[in-house]
Amino acid sequence: MIESSEPQKPSAQVRLERLLAASLMLATEVSLERVLQKVTEIAVDLIDARYAALGVLAQDGRTLESFTTTGMTAEERQRIGAPPSFCVLPRAYIALVKRSASPN
């Protein structure tokens, strides 16, 4: 029997169960900063990534209000430098995100 050196990836069912548990955990958080941090941590876990980053658009729709990362040491963050201060996503995508978030 030949053994693979790569770890076995979780099944879709296992990932779905982990996502459900994560969503329940997020519902109990009261701090936006902590929720954003947890979202990046959950993303890393669910897709088996090394890093994750999440930017939140400011009211102007072009700059970032916050930038949260997971998977980097403080030294790595320092080497990268300041987080992006503006959003480079296409305007159509930003408009879609804004529309999706509107209460109407």
C-alpha cells in the first residue's frame, strides 16, 4: 500500500459542518473587529489556505476602513508594509457589493 505524503482534504460534508459551526460561533460575537478576524480564520481553515485577508470598504466606497489578515506573523506583516489604503476592485463589482448590502 502506497501512502500519500499529502494530508487528506476534508470531505464536502465535513467542510459544511465546520462552516455551520463557524457561523453559529460568529453569531455570538459582539465586536466587529473580532468577527472580521474570525471570518479570516474560518476561511483559512475551510479552504486549507496559509493566509487570508479581508478588507472592509469605507463609506466613500473607494478606501478601506479596515484590513484584517490571518496566517502572517507580526514580522511578515511588518515586511509587507502598510495595508492597502484604497480599493482596486472594478467599480461594477463594488456597486454590486453595495447593492447586495442595501436593506431594500
